[in-house]
Amino acid sequence: MGRIPCCEKDNVKRGQWTPEEDNKLSSYIAQHGTRNWRLIPKNAGLQRCGKSCRLRWTNYLRPDLKHGQFSDAEEQTIVKLHSVVGNRWSLIAAQLPGRTDNDVKNHWNTKLKKKLSGMGIDPVTHKPFSHLMAEIATTLAPPQVAHLAEAALGCFKDEMLHLLTKKRIDFQLQQSNPGQGNNTTVPYSKQDEKDDTVEKIKLNLSRAIQEPDMLPLNKPWESTGTRATSANFEGGCGVFPTSVTGYHHYGPSSFANEGGGSGSPWSQSMCTGSTCTAGEQVRSHEKLKDENGEEFQGGKEIKNATSIFNTDCVLWDIPSDDLINPIYREAFNNKE
DNA sequence: AATAGGCCCAACCGCACGCGA
DNA sequence: TTCGCGTGCGGTTGGGCCTAT
């Protein structure tokens, strides 16, 4: 049962590669190519497994690799393509000559994710956190989904803290009618923010979910009485400018497809949340399926091309001619 | 100066897929 | 059609380096 391991683990060296090993591997491949990775370590005189050799070659030794900092243009490309295909690192890397999927993945996880979060943008859905907040308040009324809000607080705690304590509460204070009591408005002070903001957010969110009737009273962004959308929420609060930093273009048009697809952006966030571990994602996924009786598409299972491009993230401003990978070109052209 | 904590990235792991026998 | 092998891929880990205290 199961596959045999790619190598006998007892007899292979692991860990960091030495310059001598690099030399052996490079010179062997220069002479013989990369035909059979299982045979390469034996023939090259390396006590490594073939897989380790392959990774070392493809991620580090290949002469066409670019080492060093990612340029702004490369970062923009990564962000844009990630908004389209998600964590398909090999596809994204294929658009960046000299970069490997491992490079792109590491750069995303260590730099770009934080950059986006710092801009108030969910790095998974590529939508502003304010949009996700609006969706919580407007679409998750049934009490039985209260755990979604709790899970959200876990995933987006930092971003929500920033938004709710610094932006939305200011806005509420500005907009709320002084004569009308509103028992869910959080009194704001620096001390509150420091000490118990998370608890207050939880409390208010729970109340909003458990008492759907009170929701309209608690939607200051919904000044016209229509259903809150990302556009009017965003515009009303003025939290996120149409063009954030000029680094990429996240305007209202970027959210035009909301509510489309089988999985809401919210459920997508829940399943692939930026700060959730894979284990948490799996547990969250299973929990959602079990308790709500619904199937959510999530994670690695979505393999076919239509699923890959069936995203509600719409950053389609990359000229298709600029795309190296024909798969992208086709997808972009179909989208347009 | 010492050390704890965070960050970064190379490397590893395990699963899935394609292909040929 | 089935099975085994080689490879691709995405997620995760571990260790070195850096920084703050």
C-alpha cells in the first residue's frame, strides 16, 4: 500500500547543500542533463535523494534563475495573478522569468501578504476588509452561523482591530444621531482599543447575528436605506481610496462580481484565510460542511481550469499580450 | 553583551497527475 | 485497464540571521 519512498532515507544526506555538492550536481547536469532524477545522485556521487537534487537544481542552481530582490513590476504581477489564480505558484512563476514557484511563494508569504494586509486588503480575496465586514453584517444573519463570525475574528483579528477601532467607530460617532440610543455602538477610547476591543467586537458581532432585526440600525454605511455593498461601504467610510498607493488598482470596479459564484468571498476567506494554517483551514472546511450541510470549494481540490478562473476577484487589467503563459492569455481573453 | 522573538528562505513532505509498460 | 515510476506542485518546517529588549 502506498508508494515506495523516492529514496532510502537512511542513506541520504539531508539539510543544507554544500558548495561541493552544488558543484557535483551542476557539473553532472551540465554533462548529462536532467533525464532521470533518481539516477542523478548516484551517478553524480551525491548522497542525496533524487527529489532533493531536483529541488536544489530547479530552485537554486539553474543558470537561468534570477536571485535577489523582487522588482516592483514583479510584485505587481504576483499580486495581480494571485488575485486571479490564487496559490498557483507555478503558474504565477511561469510569468516571471528567472523566478521559481518557491521564490514566489516565499515572497508572497513573507512580504506581499503583509503589504496587502497593511493596506487593508484581504490577501486571499483581494478585497478590502471593510467589504468583508459589510458582508458579515448583511449576509450572516442566521444565528446558527455565529461561529463564522468567531472564526473570522480569529483570522482577521489584527485587520479588524485596525478597521473597527480606528475607522468605523470614528465614522459611527460622526454619523450616529445623538438623540437616538444605539446600544451597540462601541464607545471608543485608546484604552478600550488596547484592552478589550476584541471582546467588544465579538460581543457586537454576536448581537448583530443573533438579533438580525437590529442590523439596519447598525449599518451606518447604509445611509440610503439600500443594501450595503462594498462600494457604498467603502465610499461611505472612505477607508480605502480607489487607487491604493498606486501599487495596484483596487477600485470599486474590482468588486463588481460580488455575490456571484458558488462560494461567497466570505467562505473563501474562511477556508483559505490569510492567517489560518492549513490545518485550521481544513478544520474550518470540515466544520462548515458538517454544520451547514453545504459544500464549499476550497483549497487544493480545485484543479480544473474552469475552477481556477472561476474567481470573483477581478483584476483583469493585465494586457493579455504581456502574458507569457498562453493559459493566462486565453483565460484573460475569455474574461474580457 | 546576552537573549528572546521574529523574519526569511532553503529544503522537505506528501499528494496528485501523467505516462509508459 | 491497471500499476508503478517519475515528476510537479503546494504546504510546511527548520535553521540561520536580524532586531529589539
